[in-house]
Amino acid sequence: MIHPMVTLNGNFGVVLEQVLPDDLDDPAFRAQAYDLWFAHGGLLAVRGERLADLSPEKLMEWAENFGAVEQKTQAGREDKTVPGFPILRIGNICHPDGTPAAQFSNVPQLSSDDDIRYNPRTRRPVWHTDSTFRKNPPIGSVFHCRSAPPDGAETLFADMQKAYNALPENERRKLDGLEAICSLAHHDKKINSYSPEYPVLTPEQRAANPPRRVPLALRHPVSDKPALYGLNSSTCAIVPEGQEIKTEDLNLWDLEGVEDDSVMIWRAMLPFVTGPEFTVKWEWQPGDIVVWDNRSTIHSGTGFDADQHTREMWRITLLDAT
Ligand SMILES: O=C(O)CCC(=O)C(=O)O
Ligand SMILES: [Fe+2]
């Protein structure tokens, strides 16, 4: 079957429509989807009513088309997965005893499309690259909608290859020599400073999770195209490539949750790189499966009326197969 195909923002983002569960097993469809994903900046969606009750096995198999599925669930989140699968649930659903069955993040709902652009005053939307504090950061994610509220809860995506190329030459040259320092301890301490019940790392955990350095302009391992990369709540400083970090500075970032002023190099670019020419607002319908490339896009969740409506998303993390 030939599926209707819709592009989202120029060459960024592509949707295949009227997709049936069996298409997801078809080798020709899988190859086409991979190529389209790659050719459209690393953002692909498939849509089809009958995907709304897809089995977790089928979703896992579909994810394997794009990368190696991460098999272990993050410690402490076992009660927020699809039972028996490394699929994280995100949203506001609860277990029968009333405890949360999904990871929920309370962020504001968009009031107009102007809110898509990063606002330096509110620091929202929380645009980010996922998990660059990890030794091998995810190459992408597969995100599937089980149930969506009538408004809100859109996921926003921005094309960081196009954004990099849109910067003036002298600015690109500067970024090419820079690295982001990404630390889990900093991330947890930052959250703990506004939600005191959120635990910080023990000294042993901190020693086991040293900060990682990632390039600010990451060359995609497949295409070699550069993209802006490495901003999230774990990003505590930006330094010239290879520059040593002083222990006292790292202690300030990790133990006090202080973000170094150098992170402004990235934050100052955000209002521009999240402008309309680079972004897609994905409005979820049950069944949708979006695959994003974490090396060439950034994304942000948005809020909804969680007292009135239900959101349930299933998320699989993709790792480098090599
Ligand atoms: O909930 C969303 O729309 C986005 C969640 C997100 O940032 C993630 O799963 O990495
Ligand atoms: Fe994310």
C-alpha cells in the first residue's frame, strides 16, 4: 500500500498516514520509514487509527528499526513502565491504589504558538537534548500515544541541523571548539533546589556518575552533518574543548546546583533556534508513533488540564547499536 505522506516544516519532519499495525512488520515499509526519518532531519511520525491499541511487542519491534532498544529501565521507575517491558509511561495515569503509573511533569500549557519560542524570562518551554550526562547518550526515542487530552500536551521539536547552518559563520566557528559539561549530580541538585523531596546523589553515586563532555556542535555519526547539541538540566558549564575543570567549580555546580554563566552561550541562542522556521508542534492522536533523533533535534513537552483529562504516552529509548 502507498501511504499518504505529509511533510511538516519544509524538510523537517515527515508523517506517514493510514498506517496499519501490519505495515510496521513490512520490510519495505520499515526501510522507507528509516530513509524518510533520516532525510527529514530525524523526525518521523506514523499515524493510523488502528495503531491505538498496538501491543508493546509490536512497538518494541518497530523501535528496533531505528536503533538498539534500551533494555533496562532506570532504577526507581519500575512502577512507571508497561509491565514486563522497557517502555516508560509518561502522563497522569494512576495505579488502582492511586499511586502514579506514569512519569508526570507539570509544565504550562501553550496559550498560543508564540509560546513555542523559548522565553529567557520564564526559561520555558524546557527545550532540551535528552540525557547527555550519560556515558552513551540515547541516539533517539520512540514515543507512542495511547491517550491524549483534547487540547494541550503537544510535543515540540526543533531542527538543530538547520539552526546550526542558519548561524553566522563566525559564530559557528566559535561553537565548533566548545563542549558542554553535563552532570547528573548537577541535574538532581537543580531539581532538589525547587522540589526539596527530590533526592540528591550520595557521594558514592556522584563518584560513579562523573560529568560527561559533549560537543556543542555534534557531527551526526551517519551523515557527518553538524547540529547544535547538549543542552538540558544537566548542562552545568560550557568550556573550550579539552579544558580542565577545577574541582571547586565542579563542586559548586554539583553540590549547590549552580549553573555556570557560560551556559548562556547556549541559552542565548535558544530564542532564535526555536523560532517558527525551525520548529514543529506535534498534536497527538491516539496511535501516533513519533521517532526523534536525539543527535539532530531538540524537543520539549507542554502542559494540559491534568485534572480534567488523561494523557498516556509510551516511550522507548534508542541506543547506539555499535
Ligand atoms: O512529554 C513530552 O511531550 C516530552 C517528554 C520528553 O521530553 C521525553 O520523553 O524525553
Ligand atoms: Fe526529553
